[in-house]
Amino acid sequence: MTFGTLNAWPPDGTGSLITGMLPHLRSDLTIGNLETALGDLPMDKCAPGETDCYQFEAPDYTAKVLKRAGFHAVNVANNHTFDAGPAGEANTNNVLRQAGLLYAGRPGQITYLTRNGIDIALLGFAPWPYDASALDIPAAKALVREARRNAQVVIVMEHLGGEGDDYRHVRPGTEWFLGQDRGNSIAFTHGVIDAGADLVMGSGPHVLRGFQWYRGHLIAYSLGNFSGYNTLGLDEYTSVAAILHVTLDGRGQFVTGRITPIQLIPPGIPQVDHDGTAIRYINSLSSEDFAGNGAVRISVAGEIEPS
């Protein structure tokens, strides 16, 4: 989720971008990837004239917008929550707390909450030094094992992989993008499930990726973009995304799942895609990348078929 950049925000407020999605955000626990700093501080990630560098910042009130929209927690482990530096990170943490919106993804962080009498742990990981590291898989597994000891359900959010149309497929090994180590998606996701994670949800590539079953647990390698304001590419692939709905039991086992296909229209507003393009993309990618190795199948109605 992005909402613009410093002093270049939607004239009707950042909440105007997601108004049409509100009926699809109601659940016991709604989570999103917050890919922006919050505040109005100077941004210093990109040098003057630097190409292939993007920085995002949304006003403080966006935290309250997300809370009112139905979000309960956000992942802050990604390459944009530090766009305004340490001060921006501190302000983001502060306004999220003030809004009553939980967050996960800072180094060493495990976020606990309880829903319907079930203790849940949320963790976020990404390949940048200001995030809980997705590159140090043994450390990530240790953090997941700690979460497993203290919670009945463990949910991991990962921000891994290259970006854009050329990175729709999940491939074995380390991914490199713009000279950066963007992690090993398969090794990481399988590793955290081995350590006790029950569900892994991905972001990062800005496009949909395939879904996989691993040891009976669901991995959604990338759900694509959800919102933006003149910040995201909106081509054939980057404009197509999905909202993932999953029901887990009190032991973290998958019960049911489905997706709501969405498509972003300029300048970055999500709307339900009644043509179900996301379903076709996910099925195709899952089949190509995980044939014979846990490929997930989604029905034309959007239901995730059991493993």
C-alpha cells in the first residue's frame, strides 16, 4: 500500500483510494503491507538526479484511515518505510501506535494479539538492514520458533524478490534486482514454515506470483499492489492483484481460503475485477512454477482448493 509521496497526496485524502474496498476488508484480522513512511519529514533515500530510486511518504492521518477501513495490523518490513530515515521510522511507529494499529517487521520484533481466544503472532521480514532480516534465514527461523512457543497461530509476511513484469515467476536461488540481494523466496518461506509458521504472505515484486502448498501450509509469494497515488506502474501485470481471505483453525491449520481479484485503475485505485484476471494469473503461475510440488489451484469463483 502506498498513498503518494511528500506533499503530493490525493486531494480527497489518502482514504479516498481504498473506499471501494471497504466491504472486502472486514475480518477477524486484516493485514496489509504498508510500503511508505508516515509523516511529512524530508525524504533522503534518493540522491538528486538518481534514477531507479523511488521514495514514498503519506500523512500521519493515514494510520487512522487504515484503522477505520478495517485493518488491524500492517507489515513495515520493506524498502520504503525508511524513506524518511530514522526520524521517519520513529514517526511511523508513533502514529501507528496512536491509531491503535499494530505493526510487525522491525528487527527482532514479534507482534502478539488474540482473536476469538486464539493467541496469534505476526512477523515481517525483508532484505534491508532496518527490517527483520529475510537474508539471515537461521535468525528468521529462530524468531519464528520463539513466536511458536508463545502463540497458537504464526503468520509471516515477507517482502522479497525483484520488481515488475520480469519477476512474476518464483525461481530457486537468490534474486538480484538493481544490484541488490532481494533474497531467496523459496528457501526463506520453506524455512519459516519448517520453524513453525502457519501462513506466509508475500509482497515486493509489485506483481502477482504463484501460490504453493508446503507441508500443508499456504504460501502466497506475492499478492501484487493494493493502492497507490501516481506511485505504481499500472500495466498489464502490475495493475492486477488480489485480496487473500484465509480461515485457519486454532492450531494454525488451513480450513478455507479464497481471493478477491482486484485491478488498479489510474492513478492507483483498486476496484473489484469481475473478470477474475488474478485467478487466471495465479493458476498459471502456480502451475508453471510448482507443478508436482504443491501448486495451488483456485476455482473460477475464487475458492482455493484444498491441498
